[in-house]
Amino acid sequence: MKLVRGAWKILVGIKDFLVLVLMLLFFTALFAALSHKPNAGGIREGALVVAFDGVLAEQPSDPDPFAGIGGGGDAMKELRLRDVLRALDTARTDDRVKAVVLDMDRFLGGYPAAVSEVAEAVGKVRAGGKPVLTYATGYSDDAYAIAANASEIWVHPMGGTLFSGPGGTQLYYKGLIEKLGVNAHVYKVGKFKSAVEPYIRSDMSPEAREANEALYGAIFGQWQQNIAKARPKAKLADYLTKPDEVVAAARGDIAQANLAAGLVDKLGDRLAFGKRVAEIAGVPAGKPAGNFKSIKLADFVAANPASTSGDAIGVITVAGEIVDGKAGPGTAGGDTVSALLLKGLAEKKLKALVVRVDSPGGSALASEQIRQAILQAKAQGLPIVVSMGSLAASGGYWVATAGDTIFAEPDTITGSIGIFGVLPTFENSLAKIGVTSDGVQTTPLSGQPNIMGGTNAVTDRILQSAIEQGYARFVSLVANARKLTPQRVDEIGQGRVWIGGTAHQLKLVDRFGGLHAAIDEAARRAKLDPAKVHPVYLEKQGSGWMKFFSDFARDDNKDDDWADSPGGEDAFARIAAERRAITAQALGDARRLARGGSMQARCIECAGLGPTAQRTEDLSLLDVLIARFIG
């Protein structure tokens, strides 16, 4: 008995100790998170530092609150596009901002339209007479598109910039599917709807190649024009056509070659760059060399909130993949978006509605659900203006057909009017391990579609007919919304992707302009003065606990000195990271194929025009396989 009592006391002691440790960790984390909250009242004179850590996003997703804890790696960060644009616009006329610093060392990119908007905003700051200085160990195409508009472009002497342009290889899974014994039943409409090609081909079809060459060529042409406009003296042509000769002529010194070509203005490390900024913004007391008086982006955004005066213009955001059911920020769940919109219509005194679309599409059913919710606003007499962001393709365009008028950027990616569905069956996979299936059917559809035994001809005809009906509905929606004949919509549809400038010529969009232009137009259609309205974003507010844990885990608002902040990676490290992300994407695509899916109005090929997706679940799967076969 004494032994039992002693053991019990030991267990109780261990329990109390663990509770105490957890409480200490909790309150330590709470203090740290509260200490890192944006300090709107702490703005002092200095340089506004915009650290482009991660990717530009229309609507940042909720990060994994425990990413980065326990050696799992840092969470991929996302910068809200409208916050960056508002900060740059405000900085132009804020006397406390002596300069703007763009830290591009850890920038993972963005889609062309988002990058162009930021580049234009940077150019306006510079045109207003305020110094803009940018730094990176090496600039990607997206980073340089922004940096080209700065007053001074700095690069690390051991770094440098090379341009790859849009394009590259795409992953095809036909061989993998055959090895696994998976039978991918594909149902589609549209000769340019190449989203299904990776599952049924081992290479690109001629139609897909034709469409992609035209699309990528148009985007690359706009990129070159923007660089030439921002830095007319830069010798860009040789870097694009014969980069090997340019680098060899500089004896392999890429940074020096950049300087000689006028692509950058200064060579120096972060210490030298910090000293240069300190000459403009001032030297902080008690700080090591290389630091300067600075203003953090989070503090500046908090100190300059969007106006709340005047009449309310509702803004509903359809961002990310469109999926059935509910979803968090960064993914457009049909139930979630429609519920937010209907609630806003009931509770807010909205005078008009702007639908901000930044999506490659997804579920056709969810796209229609969101469109129906928008039509409820129209039924209440509200003007509906659609604002296309970087992407408004396939299901994203389906949603856009509910608008009275459509705004887009010249390099918005849109169109992709088409439908497809992929249904995997595993009869061949099971046969490889000796498993077969059999049964009794009372009708041709009994047990169909049979995931384990395969589909029959009747089922295939029904599913293909449903896809064709979905495409006909899509064409009809576009024809009615854009006042075009169904035949004309079919000609420019067929799943083909268009850039915003071409889409305007094809009458798929009405006007060029960003979100603010769309809000102004919505106000005018509601017979209001655009200067006397304010946007009300119909978004779900994140959980306080989620914000607390994510801030602590990701440490977004850390108060590092410039000289101590982490630097970027050289070309070899960046290439390795990109290859890892592409490999993880291939594994993730294979897993998603096995899970099946609904009828899709999705532009998968659009992903090649933006930053490589780095889904946490895909990277985790890759880590597991590396540990299994290599570790």
C-alpha cells in the first residue's frame, strides 16, 4: 500500500510540474504576442520599411498557428495587397516618412496584376519626390518589376539578378497513374481546357501550347514594357536573350554585370545599405552601425486605417480556390462567401456592392452558389461592380457574370470558360494485389460510378452529358451578361485563358482599373459622390486565439534591427527551394487526384503564372518521403 501511495504522489507531482510548465509557456507566449502587436501610436520619423516576406495575396489565409514550432519550418507568409498599396499611397504625403525601404530578400512573388499594382504605387512615391530604396541579395522577375521603380536599387556583391521570364515545364501524371494502376476517367468540354491534360497525357497538346505561348508572350511583353518605362537606360535585352554571354563577359560576377548594365545602382551588403538609408532617415540612438530610424509596416497600416465616413459600399472577396461548403480566408467556400454576403446585405446599410474576384475557379456548384448570393444584392436594387484582381478565371469568371460592369487590370488572368471533371477508379490498382470486384445490378446505374470496379458506358455518357450541360450553362451566363451570342462565347471560350488587355478587346471585361476604381464606379452608379463613401469589407473576422498563436508562431511583428534581420539566399538556394516546392506540388496533385472531386470550373494552368504553391500538406508529404527513403 505504501508503494502505491508513493507512486501516486510521484504521478501527482509530475502532473503538477507539467501544468506549471504549460502555464509558464502560455503566459510567456501571451506576453510575447501582446508585445508584438502593431503600435499605431508609436510612429516616429524614419524610413517606412516594407518587408516583402512571402507572397502578395488578395486575402491572406489563416496560417498554421504551430508552424515553425518544433523544427517544422517557418510558415509561408502572405502580405495583404491592399495594405501594401494603402501604406505606399499614404507614405507619399506623410512628412514623418523620410524614405521608403523595400526589403526584397525573402519575396516569393505574386501574380502579374498584383505585382504591377505595387510597382505603380512605388513609382508614385518616387515621382512625389520621396526616396525609395530597395535591397535584395538577388532579384526575381517579380521583385525586379517592383524594384525597377525605386530611386536606388541595391544588390549584394555576391548575389545578382537573372531573369527567367514566365513559362517553364509542367507536370504530367499519366505515367504515374499507369504505374499505380489508377484509371482516370476525364469528362470535359473545351479544346483549350488543358487542366485535365496532366492526367491523360505525358506532354502538352498543340492547342494548349498555342494558348500558353500567346498568354505567356503577352504577359512577358508587358513586363518588359514596364521595366523599360521605369528604367529606360537599363540594358535589358542582352540579359533576356544571351544571359550566359553577359555573365561570362563579367567573369562570372553577376552583380557587377547587373551594375554595368544599369539594372542596379549600388553594390553592397545589408550593413552598407543600412548606412545609406541612415543618411536619409537618421541614425537611431544606441543602435549598432547599419541601422536607421524605421517605421514598421504593421504599425504604419494600423496608424492609417481606411476611412469609415460616408455611405457604405460593400466589398465581398472571392479569393483563392472556390470549394464546396465552408472555408477559411484565402479559400472561397461557397457556404462561407454566400453567408457573409447575405449577412452583410441584411445587417449593413449598403448602397452598392463590389465583388472582388481573385480566383482561378474551382467547384462549379460553389461558383453558382456565390453568383446566386450576388443576385440577391441585385434584387435589392444595389448596383453590382466586379473588380478582377490577379485572377478571375473559369469559376472566377462564372461569379463575375453577376456584375453590371467588370473592371480588370491589363495583366489580369481571366477567361478559361470551360468545365471538366475527373473521376479516378482503382480496379487496376486492386487487381495488382489480387483484389477484384463483382456483384448484381438491377439497373445500368446500380453501384455506379464504381470506384473499385470501374465505370460502365452508361455512366460515362451520363457524366459527359452533365459536363456538356454545365458548359452550355456557363456559355449562356456569359452570353447574357456580356450581350454576346452563345456562338461567339463558344469561340472565345473552349477553356482558353486570356490576359486582361485581350479580354477587354473580346468584351469579356469593360474597363481597366483596380479595386478603388471599382468602388468609385459603384458609388457613381448608386448616385453618390465617390469622395463621400467608404468600403465595408464583408469578411469573417479571425479568431482571437488564432491570431494570438499565429502571431507568436510566425513572429510577424518582431522588432529586429535592420542590420540583424535575416538576409536572402543566393541563386543556388532559391533554385533548390523552387524545385522542392514543385516536387511537393506533384505529390500533392497525385494525392488530390486519388481523392476525386466535383464538377470543376477551374484554371489549373493559371498557377504557372504566379508564385509556386507551397501547401503545408504537400511539403509535409515530401518530408515524410524524404525521411522514409533518404533520411
